[in-house]
Amino acid sequence: MKFNHIVAAIGMLVSSVAHSQVFDVPYKDDAPTRTLLTPVKNAKAVVLLFPGGGGVLKLQNDGSTTNGHTFVRSKDLWAQYGIDSVLVDTPYDLGAGMRNSRSIRDHQQRILNVVTYYKEKFNLPVWIFGHSMGTVSVTEFVNGGKEKENLIAGVIVAGTYRSATVDSDITVPVLAIHHIDDGCASTPLASSERIIESRPKKLSSQFIQIDGGISEGDVCGSRAYHGFNQKEQEFIKAAAQFILKN
């Protein structure tokens, strides 16, 4: 019986991975923005995932990557909630810390192209979800004007970088998730808490703290508490439930 369960589990995993598909979103005459879609039948929404660090996933033509980021590890967990997930790569390193390139016009235009591409492709609500330095990408985007805000259904930030903010005139739902024991100096728990506390009370917003799991290596790495290591199920469930109720 155990053997049959193992075979079934492997079959489900292979099927899920094989179902993911690479889409290169054109960008002017430059390198396209590579994305990896993991679709689900009768999807209710699409979530675009922007990883932290330099943002480079190095997605291959078959969708594989050696990057162990939180979003990569959990990309197949969205399907159980009826949500299409999309890993968003970058053709160049966006840097980290205060000298990052996530607010520059080129990167923000790429985000706009990806949002537009998937909105037109599926005609579903599109959510943008950033982790760590990726929170700068998504907050800069939503703060970039009503035309951009109107394209998305909501914003999710996790392990929020200290400089990330959401302007007070932004009306889409906002969720912030943070690990209680996040030890990364650049992403204090207060960064996520502050974003939600600053939201007008009449608007949909929520702050969720996650506890437990394990922490390995660099405290700012994706295998640390910062990256919700061994708490991926709870992490994605929290985000998915917020998406579905908004």
C-alpha cells in the first residue's frame, strides 16, 4: 500500500511539473522577460511571483531552475486553491540593498508587460506577490499610478524590505506576511506590520505572522525563517485564502 502511495505521489509531482510552461514576454528589442506558468483548470485568479535577492531565477527552456527560492519550492501549491501561479524571472541581476534596480523604469516596464500579458491571456484577476527585495518591485509598481493599479486585483508582500511602502491612495487589497523569527536586518517584521497599519481602515488589508519551520544558512536567505522554510504550505494557504476572499 505504501508503495502505491509513493508511486501515486510521484505521478502527481511529475504531472504537475510537466504541466508548467515557459512563456517569454517580449520587451522592446531587448531580452524578453521569462516567466513560468503553472496553470490549473478553471482558475479563479493569477498570481505573479517576484522573488527576492537579485531576482534572477535562470529559468531554462524546460522550466527548470537551480534556484531554491521560496516561490520556486512552493509553485505547485497554488493549484489546490484554483490559482494559476507565475514565476517571474529577470534577464539581469537587479541587485540587493539600497542600490537595487527594482524601481528603475526598465524593470517596472517589464512588470507592466508581464501583468498585461497574463491579464489578456486569461482575463482573470491578476495579483502581484513579492518576497524580500521582490516587495520593492510590487510596491513600486502599484504606487506607479492609477493605470497600473487598475490592472491588478491586489498586492501581497512577504518578508518585506524595509524601504517598501504602499501609498495611502492605493485602494486594492493588500496582504503582508512575515515570519515571527525573521532574522534578516533588512526585512524586520515591523516593515510588513507598518504597511498594513498605514492602510485606511475602510480598505481590505491584513497582516499575517507565521511561526515555526526551520532556519538554515544565511538569515536573509530563502532557506532561513526569512524564506518560510518548511512552512511553505501555511505560507501559500494564507496568501491564497486572501486572494479568494477578495
